[in-house]
Amino acid sequence: MAFTFQINNSLIFKHDEKLLAKAEANRPQIIKTQHSPVRIVDIVEDPAWLGGWGPAESEKKIDDLSSYGCKRDDTLVLDFGDHMVGTFKIHIDQTGSPMDAPLFLRLKFAEMPEEIKAESGDYDGWLSRSWIQEEFVHLDELPADLELPRRYSFRYVELKVVDTSPKWQAVFSDPVVTTESSADPASFSPLQLEDPELQKIYDVGVKTLADCMQDVFEDGPKRDRRLWLGDLRLQALANYATFDRTDLVKRCLYLFAAMTTEEGKISANVFVKPKNVPDDTFLFEYSLFFISTLYDLHQAHPDLELVKELYPVAKGQMDITLKMIDENGKLITDDDYPVFVDWSNDFNKDTAGQAEVIYCLKQFIALAKLAGEKDINRYGEALKKISLYAKDNLYNSEKKLFVTTGDEYNLGSQVWMVLAHVLSDEENKKIMQSTIKNLFPVKNIATPYMYHHIVEALFEAGLKDEAVRLMKEYWGKMISLGADTFWEAFDPDRPGYSPYGSPIVNSYCHAWSCTPVYLIKKYL
Amino acid sequence: MAFTFQINNSLIFKHDEKLLAKAEANRPQIIKTQHSPVRIVDIVEDPAWLGGWGPAESEKKIDDLSSYGCKRDDTLVLDFGDHMVGTFKIHIDQTGSPMDAPLFLRLKFAEMPEEIKAESGDYDGWLSRSWIQEEFVHLDELPADLELPRRYSFRYVELKVVDTSPKWQAVFSDPVVTTESSADPASFSPLQLEDPELQKIYDVGVKTLADCMQDVFEDGPKRDRRLWLGDLRLQALANYATFDRTDLVKRCLYLFAAMTTEEGKISANVFVKPKNVPDDTFLFEYSLFFISTLYDLHQAHPDLELVKELYPVAKGQMDITLKMIDENGKLITDDDYPVFVDWSNDFNKDTAGQAEVIYCLKQFIALAKLAGEKDINRYGEALKKISLYAKDNLYNSEKKLFVTTGDEYNLGSQVWMVLAHVLSDEENKKIMQSTIKNLFPVKNIATPYMYHHIVEALFEAGLKDEAVRLMKEYWGKMISLGADTFWEAFDPDRPGYSPYGSPIVNSYCHAWSCTPVYLIKKYL
């Protein structure tokens, strides 16, 4: 995720070399696999597809690729048949008179067809133009094997001959993608579901997760390409339900643990290339989710030694949070350490944040017991006080809804209070029923991250049918619009919405959207 | 040179491996030298410069280069102080927050400042866009040493940061050009002239020649980058007057000789990378100039063995030409084998072509004698007949001018008839005096190639002052407009004229313009 920029570049971070060595020791092997395109397509207007552009089988045949001479402004779109994360190479020769000028070639890599149609020159959004997957290459001599050094995330590759000369044409052959992932499809058996719609959602979720599993859990292999802690928490849960690479989760936990600020606070994300560097961005619950991720790992694969080793870092997060609780048990939020919940800033997040503290504090107490924390009562008392504040001051038992600052009843508050199990199961069900009645249909929410928590809250409240319905409406709609992998952002009411002003920098394979694989396995 | 495209790609060419091996054996060593920029400049409006754009010392200092953080759309123009042909590398790092997006960088290489200002996106000329010296590079990780693999021809390098992210800036250091040339400045002593204007013209001519001397005599190191026979003839003459690399001339002659058509005709140009390939373009006198170049080489460095070895190829060209002479001695020109003389097609070239035959036939007869040609009388008789036709049918002794088809008196006819010494020295002087009176000032001629022949004809006719005056007017004007090397095309009446519709594909270092170094040494 990324929506607003924080700049705190004067901060000093620790680098715990011992923990970084463990992160290195848990670096997974990257599995590489070669793929050839399945067909040549034309990108045509098609209202069924996202953005109104879909692929149509071209008159040109992939088996005849090397018979097509391409001159100035000619294009070919190769369709690799599914989402790919990897490197690209192609053999290029020429036909006609001798090559009396360089070949100037543009290559565009697109996860969705509409990206091919978007002109990069028109892009003027606030996110870096450098994310646009477009390369310009001059070749002075042909034949040549063009091997691009960068990794791309795509299904379609557009080859555009910017120019040859009037005397000769470029000829392409042997396009090959070498995909990269640390997820081994051979290592697990996908679920076989009776419901074909759910099966499709599950399969696309598995593909999404696999393509984000690199040498860390990346948030998106096209854009951002880094390890975010909030996303890690969800990826780890989906991972246990599928490929189950514990080493990769451990590696990511070690990376966050090794590089806190001097006061012990964990960054929202870290970079690992060319060296390990924590970002200077901080999100309130992302720091706290270090606790959740450690807790979830121990649930999936008990590892007392690891819990004890990382417990001090987990405790650091909780201690920083508890300093933000006032004498009444209320979380006093801080704009410089914002509660995230969702990209939208159109709803108040104080109550959701309060619930997230409770959610994580419960998990923290479980870890504290395992670690033999002497001061454990302090955390038990804090939990009581913070929960009590929520029940007494934030819950409207008539409406069966939690209020937040400004007398506002919003979805985030309900969802997180239910997930935190602040009230009884019976009460939680009523809350979600009231939520459905008063706050559904979901409006102005564009993140699969938030949709995940809504669906999970419905499951947790025992509203399985409603949970499945919402999952199908949301993730199923992405599939009907052409998704091979699930997206970073999607608002079903505004399918063309991009938080960046252009689909060309959207990420159409984004880890926080892969969670149906976890939800389906856990609840269905 | 290149102005119209011929496509004859069904032709079959010989590849004489023995001659190609000799071409290979004469491949010169490329001398590589490293250069750093001398300053950072801003490209500013300046009517004194070609195209109205000149360089001005920037407030940014080259010694402080690594202190400038560059964000989206920031540019830096490095001035290397003189024309360079070579590769470019630079160290790039970043400052600010961690690098949360790739660096997207555009690099533009410009021989003249106006190229920096021309937008490549606006270019829609008929010449390939691939010649525009502009690269787009994504770097996923910094610091990095960016070493571009291609060779460029330039004095100025514009670094434009297309994007970083709002959180960090790119930082540049250690830009280095490694120049490439087979001309060794240490191998000859430049002339020291009393006239500073001529000295400057001479020096820029030497630089022009040196930068075109690569592993063949290239016509232009920026654009075309190949061996043209008509240009070779002039480069070889300039070479004998300066660096005197006989091996390079021999190499080029062997290349042309090795790859004729099946009937023995020599292409106007050949390519040598990635392998030796003759172009399918033919120009009438370019084929004939194989004779001239061999003749001139023997004059500069007598080599009877070489003359005998290549004589059959030279003879092939003359025999093809003599078939184009009618029974009266008149050259019957052929649109598929055009007489060049100059780019302009606004004047008739029949008489100039007739003169070129005479010019080359005289040289051929000298070679034929050396080679022991048995049939030599046939060529002597042909020379008589063709010369006689010119004197009797084309010369107007009242006007002291040669006419050409369509009752046209043009510059090309006079210049080439004088160079061919068809009439006496006394008559030649009168012809050039009449030319000055009737056909000067030179109009609508944009090639230094044609200007060279005009100046040489003035010298040959004994009109030294007029020759020097024209040389200063033409080549001197390029210098006053900012030339570090002489240009492919220049019409003093229209300084901004480009045969390609944009300066961005003009070649501002072009071998056929280097000839003042030969003219000054020979005639002054």
C-alpha cells in the first residue's frame, strides 16, 4: 500500500546484524520457469473488460511470428496466457535491404489490456512515472538477442517498432519469459471446491499470492515491490493456507525486527535491494501487526524459540502504543503515526484504531505468556481498561453499532470491533447484522484490504452466507472484468477508478487482495 | 550522404573472401581516451548560434556536480568542451528518503545546442527516428554505474530526471566519455597558418576528419556511420594531408572491391557491423570514384602491387560506364544509377556526369598503364571521343560556359569540366571567371561536398583569392554559428535548413566537409 508520502529522513535506525543474518539465512530460493506466448492479440474496445479494452485473437498467428516484418509504428501484442512475473527476452532480426539505421523499439508490459492503450506521455499523476513498465531500446546491429535486465509484472507485451528505416523491417522470434517466484506450485495441492465461482476466486487468489512471493513477500510485483508489514500479515495467513513457506515469513519478521528506530518503532515497510533499508514511513497498526504476524506464525507452526527471540521487538510496539492510551482507556491518535484501516480518509478511524489495539493486545498477551513476561499483569489491566472504554463509551447498544469521534457510525469501527471480539459472539452477530442493515452496500471503499476485514468480520460473526456473497460480489467482479490476479485497488461502483489518476501505474497483482485463499480455507 | 532510398534487395553480391581477409588485416587499432565535462551549461536563446540556441555557463558548477539532488523534470546539461565520439558512463546515487521507486532517466546527446531543444516526439521526418541520440533508462537500484553500451557523437549531454519519487532525488557524479578514433593526434603535426581564420577552419577540419576515422572512414559518427565511396575519396585525400593512415584507406578499398554485384558494379556504400554487407544503393560516380581513390592512394604512397591487385575491379567500373556512352561520345544517364554531384535535384547533371567520366578515365588510363593493360588504346580512344563530344557539343565558347540538357548553364557542369581539365588551363580560368560572373553567389547548394568541388575548381583554375574567399564564407560561417566539427549539410542562405525536416537527425560532424585540410595543404 502507499497513498500519502511521509518524509522522516533524519531518523536514525538500528541495524541488528545478528537478526539481519537470520533474515539472510531464511532467504528463499527463487524458482525460475520459462514461458512462451500463447497467441498474438489485438487490443480492442470491449465494454466487458476493465477500462473498456480487451484482447481479441489477432489475424497474425504466434506460430508465424517470425514471418511478420515490422516497420515504423507497427505493433505486435504477445499474450502469455496468464499473469507473469519475470524477465523477458526475444530474438530480433531484420528483413529487406541491409540495416541502414538502428532499430528503435518500445516494449510495454501490461497486466491488463487497458494499460497497453494508456499513453505514458499523458500520465501526470503524483506517483512516480518510473513505475510505468515501458522500455525504449536502440539496437545498432541485428540479429540480436534482446534480454532486458529488469523484472516485469504482466500478461501482455506490446512490441512497437518506433522506427527501422524505409528499407528494412524488424523480425521477431523466440520471445521467452523466465518467471520468478519463491512459491513452488508443486509444494501444495489446491483446494477443489464445489462452487465454480469460489473455485475461480480461490485459484486467482493463489496466483496472486504466488506472484507476490519473491525474496520477500512483495506487496505488488509491478509497483512498490517491497515488504509492507500490514500486507505481510495477510500474505502470511494466505501462505499458511497454501504454499506454507515458513522461512519466508520468518525472513520478513527478522527484517522488520532488525531495523527499528532508536526508540524501537517498526517501519511500515522495508527495502532489501541493493541493501536492507527501513523506510521512513510509519503506520500505527502496521507496527502493531508485527505482534499479529508473530502470533499467527506461532499458531500455524509453533516455534517457542522464535517467539522468545522476537518478543522484545513485539513488546516495543505494544509499549509505544500503550503510551498513546489516556487515563480513561481511550486511544489518542496521532496524525504523524496514522491509523490506516483503508485508503479512504473520508471516515474517522479513532474507534477502528481502538479496536485494533484490543485485537493486537490480546495476541500480545498470548505471546507474553509464552515468553515468560514478568510484568504481564500490566498488559492484562491495560486490555481491560481499553476494552471497557470501548464498551462503555463507544458502543451504542440500541443501534448495535460503535460510534467514533464526531458521532459517526462507520464500517471500519464495526468491522474491527468485531474482529477484536470486544463483545460476545452473540453481540457481534447483531453488530454485523446492524452493519448490513445500516452501512451496506459498501460504498467508497477501494481496497481489497478493507474488503478482507469486512468479509472476515462477517465470518467471525457467524454470517457465512453474507460473507460469501460479498466475497463473490467483490473478488468475483474483478474476475469478470478480466483479472488474472487480484488488484491493489478496486471500487465495484467505479471500476475504472485509480488512486493514481491512471491505470498505467495501477498494480493489478497486489498481495493484500489474495486473502480469499485464507478465508475460504478457514471458514468454508 | 543519403537523400533518396534505393531498394534493390534481390541483387546478388560477390563476397571475395581473400580481399575481405585483407580488409580485416588492415583494420586499424581504435585509440580510446577518457574525457570529463568542462562545465555545466544552460541552453539559452542566442541568435548568434545555429538554430538560435547556444550554451551559457550555468550557475551550477561542474566541480559541485554531486551536490545537486535532481527530482522529477530536473535537467543538467554537461558540456565536454569539444566534439566527442565515444561511450558515456556516469555514477548515480540518491539522496533523501530511501529509494521507493525506480529512477527513470532520459539522456540526450547533442552535437549542437539546438538538438537539446528539439523535442524528439515532434519529429516526423522521413529519415529514421532511430538516429535521434536519446536513451531512456530505468534503474531499480542505486547507487549504480550507468555505462551505456552504444557509441554517440556529441559535445553536450543532457541528463533529464523523468522521475524519482517525491521522497528522494538523484545525484550524479563522475561522468566520463571514452572517445574512439583510429586517428592518432600524436602521429602528425598540424599546419601552423598565418591567417587565424584559415587556421580555425583547418583545425575544425582536422577534428572532423579524426572523429569520422573509426574502423572505416565513416561518413558521420552520429548518423549513417558507414563507409560511402564518394566520401571515402575526399576523406582519403584529407587523410594523406594529416594523419596519413594508409592502412585505413586500403581497408576501405578492399571492402568495396570484395563485394561487387555479379556484373562487377560497386555499391555506393558498405556496412561492416555485425558483418560485411554491401548496400543495395548505387550512384554513378561513386562507383567510378573507386578508380580515383586507388589513383590518389598511388599518388600519395606508390604501391604498384596494390594497383595491380585492384585494377580488375577498377576496370569493371570503367567498362560499365563506357557502355553508357553513345556513339557520339555522350553519356546517357540512367535514373536507376543516378549521377549525384549534389543533393539538389534542381539542376541537370548530364554535363557534370560527362565531366566526371573524363576525370576518372584520365586516372584510369594512368592505372591501366601501371597494370600493363593490353587493351589500353581502347580507353585512350574513348577519352578522346568523350572529351571531344564535350568540347564540340557542350561548350559555349562565347559564354565561356558548358551547357547541359535543357539549355541549362549550371555550376556543377562548369566545376566538373574544370576539374576534369577538358580544356586548357587558360580556358579553365575563363570558365571559372565566367562562372563567378554569371553563377555566383552560390545558391541552393547545401552540401560541403559540392562546395569542396567549387573551391577546388577555383584553385585549379588559378583563382586562389576567390577560392579562399569562398572557403572562408562557407566553412567560416559554420564556425561562427558554433561548429566544433563541420556539418553534413549547410546552406549559408538558410542556416537552419535540414534536409530531414529537423536538426535532431542532422549530422554535425560529417566527413565530406573536412576537405579544407586537404585544400589548404595542397593549394596554400
